[in-house]
Amino acid sequence: MLALFYIFIAVAIGVSFWQITRILNFRTSIATDKDNDVQGKLFLGFLAFLYAMMIYCLIFMNVLMLPESASIEGEHDDRLFNITFILIGVVQFLMQFLLFYFSFKYRGKKENKALFYADSHKLEAIWTITPAVVLVVLIGYGLWQWNNIMDLSDAEDPLIIEVYSKQFQWEARYAGDDNALGRGNVNYIKGINTMGVDMTDVNAQDDKQVTEIHLPKGRKVIFKFRSQDVLHSAYMPHFRAQMNCVPGMVTEFGFTPKFTTEEMRVQSEVVEKTAAINKIRKEKGEDPYVFDFILLCNKICGASHYGMQMKIVVEEEEAFKKWISQQPTLAEVIK
Amino acid sequence: MSEHHHKETFVTKYIFSQDHKMISKQFLITGIFMGVIGVFMSMLFRLQIAWPEKSFTIIEAFLGPHQNDGIMNPDMYLALVTIHGTIMVFFVLTAGLSGTFSNLLIPLQIGARDMASGFLNMISYWLFFISSIVMVVSLFVEAGPASAGWTIYPPLSALPQAIPGSGLGMTLWLVSMAIFIASSLIGSLNYIVTIFNLRTKGMKMTRMPLTMWAFFITAIIGVVSFPVLLSAVLLLIFDRSFGTSFYLSDIFISGEVLHYQGGSPVLFEHLFWFLGHPEVYIVLLPALGITSEIIATNSRKPIFGYRAMIGSIMAIAFLSTIVWGHHMFISGMNPFLGSVFTFTTLLIAIPSAVKAFNYVTTLWKGNLQMNPAMLFSIGLVSTFVTGGLTGLVLGDSALDINIHDTYFVVAHFHLVMGVSAILGMFAGIYHWFPKMYGRMMNKTLGYWHFWITLISAYGVFFPMHFIGLAGLPRRYYTNTNFPMFDDVADINVVMTLFAILGGVAQLLFLANFFISIYRGKKAEQNPWRSNTLEWTTPVEHIHGNWPGKIPEVHRWAYDYSKVDDNGDYVHGEDFVLQTVPLKDGEDPS
């Protein structure tokens, strides 16, 4: 019923508007020289507004950004991003200037004549070739980096981890001493075997199912992703890593952690961001936030999509070995 | 002509009309109606984003069973973003924009009495109408409307166990889209045939206004890609209702293993984006065509680089059909394919840059007439540049990994296709309103409408890039579960305030539009002193468009401010209708 009330108010506003127009009689309709002058100046003003907003965002929202890449592979992502961003930033400032400045400068007057200027192959060649040359650089670096990230064939002794997704939870399985994962399929899901591991597979015996991912610093990790119900996407923003989890197939992604969690916590960008967050949390009376790497779901997967997360801990090799040795194998857990 | 004297009943004139001018108005009004729903939804979910799980009476009023004490349910949040996307992309910016202006302008600007098939044209509108009705009805089903995102990726969209909206709501969505695609195909074929066959004497392809080129190429992309979406939709209906496994395999949900074997959601993604990406240009190219025409007219200058503009429309159209994989870099498809799609995607920057530079050069040394349509066109170029540039970041597969499905993407596509296309649509409405209704819209309201819309569009979508770079995923009901995103809360509030401002500003437009239909000042025949053929028709609509013979065309559409050697206007005024023959010694442009 409340909806009806709102609709009634909207209609009432419409009707009163209708009545007002009777008085105004909607006289003006085509731009006069005065309009051209005012609107042209407004465009100049808008240019100032846009510049101010862009500069404000660039400076004051910098603290929001993700900190430096925590994976070795991600360093090139950051560099490529910076190159691209500076480039588009320059073009953006330039193009908006030309557009709005021309709109101001050439605002119409009765006595003015526009210049009949229909074509210039030279100019067009310039602005076809310039972007093309710039693109060669971006495409070249981009494709090299893409290959660098996605080609996992040459990784030496990588750590294999299966990341398993379902509504609305992550699970993970380490490959164990043989560093080979046992087969998995939804048909094997039963009781505590929540990831559907085929326990008749010899490779599965030493696999370890965990609720928190630990990674050793400096060793390449290859993630194998599976999903049991709908699409999910494993997003690890600090490592510049993301891959969809697709029911019916295994997808993979790899990276080498560069900093431990402890090292990240004292990094200047992280300290600054954490301080800003904690200031806000304190005002709301919430517990302070401590930085942690995180795995979140980034593909719409259902009502509680927004809650799906898992903590990732990066530690030194020693600490990792100790932690993993404490985890029980599947053979011990599932009889 | 005898057909002028046919007696018309109310039904044949206003409802089952076969006249392209009436059909274009029907498309526009339906599009506006759907647009109001789509924009209103976005304001509801913006409330939730800015003030998570806070109670609002307006949410209580409109969301019925899908809210608790004014707090919307997470399901409903997803449903709102899904239907907002669907309505805005298909119903407003495809049918509302292309349907309106292709229908209105194609016969008028090429010099034809009507579309090639008036009957099919009527069918096209009524199919669109039915699909709109089905979509609106789906909002009222018990479990809620489709809520798997506008991209409806299975298995989420295929399994009602996964999300309630994938029940009857999804079925209605699919039925509505199937009907919509039929409507779009019939319309597009009609546009193509009309442009090929019904051009008046002298209207060579190379003399057509750029609007015609844009609509023509748009129709071709639509015919090439919409059938693929239809097949994707049909296969999904099969998976949902008849037990096939095109997209589904190895699924365990609600405690049981489902029977599906051997399908792949990645197949759906390929089929969907084979339309989905060209769709961006189906939305955008008509807006760019409209803008080309309006910028030239109001700059009193020929459009700069007419042939380059046509070339870039064609290049964009061609490339648009071979870049769909850039939506799927991290879908699990072969990384080599990712490389190919990165390459083709970034190439689109070249023709897009040519278009942007050509617009700016057209303004240079012009005599700019700041009519509301002109303001919207300049605004379009601005948002097209801002949004287009970030495409260089997203199109690069290596960079896409970390910003895929974050708010950076949302900011990018809203600016480059959402806001740009909407501004183009408004530009078209302000410019051709006199042709549609024989009256003028109020310019002061138009100015206010423009400035509030542009400022709020930037206010919403510019800061959004940075939230995306902070790593915040889109389609989150709330980000309060992640303390690392606590620092974006204030920005979300600002963005929502801008969104509400922008939404409310559209009331100015609605008032101006509907009141002007009845009370606007009577229009002159050629109010904007334009060159194109539609302004040679009488203000009052008649069947067949021109009372006598169809005029012959003797020149291109852009002889604005053409001067002779003495610097005087060749034809005494700063515009020359396409129907005016060349003078002795006048260079054809």
C-alpha cells in the first residue's frame, strides 16, 4: 500500500507540473546566442569540475588501492598497469580538454561563420597510426606477461593445492607427500568426504583437507580449482590471481608468494590502509582489523555469494612444513 | 496517392499501426516505461550498497515479500541487479534506442515512403511489447524474478535449488528474451532491406547521413549475433526443462548428485558473449550515429572525416564479432585463446580513437549552437572517451585477471556503453522530437536535465573505478563481511547520493517530454536548419511522408557553411538541403 502512496505522490507532482507549464507556456525552444554563451562557459566550468574530480580521486583514493603485488608474477602486472594507467591518464586529460575547450571557444554567435573543413588524410593518418604504435607496446608487454602467468609447464617442484568451491564455502586439499592429488568427483561425496575424493586412488591417501590455506614464501604454488554446484571464482587480489571454478572441469592458476603475512603487515602501504580502516572501525565500535591475505568469491553464485571467503597465510618454509605436518591425511580421517 | 485516403480507425492508427513514424513512437514510449523501471531498481539497490541492511520505507513499499522491515533480502538484491541490467541493455538501449530511431529515421532520411515491410515492422513492435510484458510479469512471481546476473550463467540460472530466482522467474526471463530476439531480428532485417532497396534517386550509399550508416551496420551485427543468443537461450531451456546436459556436468546440490553429464558452462559463456559483446555496439553505434548527425548540424560544419567515420563504424562492427572471449579470460578456456582475444580487443581502440578525434575536430572552428541535443552529444563524447580508455586496461588479459568482475568493470561499461548510449538517446529525442510530435521540447528544462545527468553520471561512475581497483567484487549484497573494504563505505554513500540525484533529474525529462507532446510550441518544418531529408517532410505526419513526389538527392548530408571563393555562403545560408541541386561550378563535397 505504501507503494501506492509513493505512486500517488509522483502523480501529484506530475499534475502540478502540468499546471505550472500552463503559466510558463513553454515558450523557448531553440538556442539563442545568449544560450550559446552561457552553455559554452558552463562547459569550461565542467572541464574544471572534471579535472578537480580526477585529481582528487587520483590523490585521495590512492590509499584505497591494493598494496604492491604479493606474488612474484604479479610484479609485471603492477608495472603494466602503471604504464597503461599513465598513458590513458594523459590521453584522458588531453581529450577532455580539447572537447570542452572547443565547446567553449567556438560557442556560436550570429555573425560567426564555421569553417568548412571536411577532411584531412594527414590528420587522420596521424591519429590512426599513433594509437596503433602505442598499442603494439601494450599488446606486446601484455601478451608476454599473460604467457608468463598462465604457462605453468616449466614450474620446478611446485606445491599442488586443490581449491574446492560450493555454495557458500571454500575448502582446500593439499597433495601430500607424493605431491599428487587423488581423483575427485561429486559421486564420491559422502559424510565427511565433502570434497568427493576417490579413496580407492592411491594418490588420495596422503592428501590433506584443510580449512585455511598456508603457503610457503618463495615456492611456486599451483592451484587446481573445482566446483561442486555452480560457477564460482577464486579471487586472491593481493596476489593478482583469479580463476573461475567450473563444475565438471578442473581449472588452474599458479603464482609464487613473495612476502609472508607478517612482512605484509608492516609494509608501509598496508600500514597506512589498515590505519585508515581501523579509524573507521573504531568510530563504529568494531574490533580492529589486522591484515590477512584472503580468498574471496568473485562470480555470482547465489544469495550468500557476498560471504564466501577463506584466509590465506603465507609463512617461511620452516613454519609451513611444521603446519602441514600437523594436518591429518585423508586416509586417517576418512576410513 | 490513393492510400492517403484510406479511412483509419483508432486501432489501425494508434495501436496496430504499420506506419513507421507511429511505430517509432510506440518503441520510444515502451522503452521509456521500461527505463523508468530499470532506473528505479538501480536506485533501490544503491540504497542497500550505501547503507547495508538499513531499513527504508521505500524498500518496504516496493519489494513486498522480498524484504523484511524495509531491509531487502540478498536474493532480491541479486534479482534487482539482474533485471536492471537486462532491462537497460535490451529493453531500453536496444529496442528503445535502435527501435525508435531506426524506425523514425531510416525511411525519412533515405527518402522512402515507409519501411520495406510495414507489416513486419508492426510485428516487430508487438513482439517487443509482449516480451516487455513477460519481463514485467516475471517481477511478480512468488520466488522472485531471475537473479543469476544479466549474463545468466548456468548452472546458477539452470538450477532452482541454487537460487530461488532460477525457478519460474528464470523461465519467464528466457521466454521474454526469446520473443525479444525474434522482434529484434525482424526489425533488423527490415532496416537492412529498406536501406538497400528504398533509397530515393541520388541517395547513393556514400551520400547517406552517418545515422543511416550506423543503423545499417547495427542491424547487420544484430542479424549476425542475436540468433546465437537465441540458440544459447533455447539450449538452456532444454537443460532446465527437458533434462539435457548442454551446460551442466557433475553437480552436487541440496544433498544429491544430479544426473547431468558432459556439458560445460564455458560453452554457454561462448554462446552468450558471441552476442553479448556485439550487443555493446548494437547499443552504442546508433548513439554514435545520432551524435555524428547532431554535432555536425549544431556545429554548422561538415562532420570531419565522413569516410573515416564509415570506415571506423565498419571496423568496429567487424572486430566486435571476434572479441567476445575478453569476457572469459579467466573462465578456464585455453590461455592461448586469451592471447588472441587480447590482440583483437585492443585493436578496437584504433577505430574508436579515430571516431573520438573526428568528433573533436568537427567542433574545432565551428559555430556551435548549444541546443540541448548538442549538449547531450558533447556529453556522450566525453563519457565515451572516459569509459573507452579504461577498456585498454580491461582488454589486456594479464591485467584483467585482477580486476575481472570488480567494480572497475562496472564503472567501465556503464560509462562507455550505458551512460554514452543513454546520452545519445536523449540527444536523439531532443533533436527529433519536433519530427515525432510536431512540437518543440522546452530547452531550459533540457539544459537542467543535461547538466544534472552528466554531473551525476560522473559522480557515480568515476569514483567507482577506484573501488574496483581496491579489489571489491561486484554483485556483493554488502561488503561488511570484509574489513579490508571498510574504507570504501563513504565513497559508496557519495555515489548513491549522485545516483539518486541523477535518477530524480530524469523526472525533468519525463515532464518535459510528456507535457511537450501536448503543450510544446508548434515546430517549424526545419527548426535546427538541418540538411537531411526528414526536414523536407511536412510537420503534420502523413502516410507516405511526402505529399507529392519523393524528393531527389543531389549532394551529401553535410554541406554546412559551404562558402565560395569570396567567402560567401554558396546557397545564401549556412546549410544546404540535400535536395538542392549543385550550382554551376560548385564542387561536390
